[in-house]
Amino acid sequence: MNRPVATIVFFHAHPDDEASSTAGSMARAAALGHRVVVVFATHGEHGQVPDDLADGETLTDRRRREAMASAAVLGISRVEWLGYSDSGMTGWDQNGHPAAFHQAGLLEAGLKLASILDREAADIVVGYDWHGGYGHPDHVKVHQVLHEAARLAARRPRVLESTMNRDVMRGLYAAAVAAGMADQAWDPDQPMDDGNPLGTPESEITWAVDVSDVLARKRAALEAHGSQSSDIEGMLGLPPEIFALVFGSEHYIEPGIAPGLRAGWPFGSAEPGAG
């Protein structure tokens, strides 16, 4: 009988982060027979509040349901929550709330995630690059907790850091400017939430993962997070060919691996039941 070839835990800051960043890898891994688990640090309660909340329904309620719908689309086996509060963007009052993920003790949060890694016997754990891609306090904290948990776990998993390829984004932005569409594009070199540019230079990235064969599922995962329309509608509104260019590859840094971008699959064997 075939068995999952690996257990991969994806650690994200808020519901919908999985859809926009690692959904293709998650869907592909699940389709290949891997056990895929997603852990959310917060419920994203400082995200956009939709107009159609029902009586008694909170944004947390909605976003939890959306996360479960996204997980079903992607074939995720288990969804976990660390239970921290959304810290909001850099400089918001919510950054200092005692329950905010930004304020969580590194050891405390690391132990929470490590307990999940141990329970799952995780082979690989995936988080974010050093500044969380764009500097959001909760994304930066994910990076820190990722490495702490990997250090604390009884079975040390491989660590991968999800990132955005700044050079690819520069190329797309330049093409948009040349086509007179600069107002619809995102300049990756402008200061992000922490003042740094978007993502990581290609020279510092280890893996480029082609997820073009599961783009429909990535799109469906984005659609599941409809409450966050200000972000999601912009992504879904891209012409199909541009959507494929932006979302058809996912990029990862693997600490300890020699520099040099590799086009490949860093999540174990590509055949269910192998290896």
C-alpha cells in the first residue's frame, strides 16, 4: 500500500497567506501522496471586515471557515492554529497587544510549533524568509519561530523559507511599465512594510518550484478567502497569462545549501510510495 512519502508542515501568519504564497506546492505535494499540514499563527482578525458578516459572526469565524475551504481545495490533511492575535501592520497599536503574535515569547511560540512538528513527525517545515517577504510583523515572527521550533523539535525537520523572487518581480514590473500599465503593477523595489524591498534577490534563493500544473487549485484557494477582497480581487483580476507568470512558480530558500537557484522539487520524492 502506498504511504505518504513525507510529512510537510507549512507555517503561515494569517489565513490567505497560504493561498498567495505556497498553495501550488501544497496542492502538488498532496496530489503526490505527501501528508500536508498547515499551521496558522493567528486568525487574521485585523484583516478586511466584509460587509456580509451574519449576525453574531466575527471576522475570526469567517476567516477560519475560509481557511478550511482553502485546505479542502488544496488537499491539506490537517489545519492547526497557534492561537495568537493578529499584530496588524508595522506601527499599528495592535503590535503591542499582549496577545499579539509579535509580542509572543520566542521559546513559548517555538515550543507550540515544535509540539505540532513532533506530533506529525514532520520531515520538512516551511515558513518565511528573514523579513517575511514584505516586513509584516507577524511574517517576520513566523521566520523567527520557524527556526526556533525546528531547533526544539525532537526530530529535526528540514527547513525551507518561502520567499518572492525580487528579480522576477522586477522584470514583470518593467514589462508593465513598458506596456503603459505601471498603475496596475507593483514595484518590488519600493519600501515594503518594514522599509525593505519585496522578497529576496534571485542570487540568494535556492529553489524555484514550477506549480503551473496546479494553478487552477491555487486560484481556487485564493477564491476561498473572499472576505479579503481588497487583496484577493486584485490577484484574481490579473489576466490569465499574467496570473500564470506571477503565480506559476514558487520560490524557497533552504538554509545551509550552497547558493544557486535550482529548478526542482525540494519536498521529497515525486512518486507516491517511493523512497
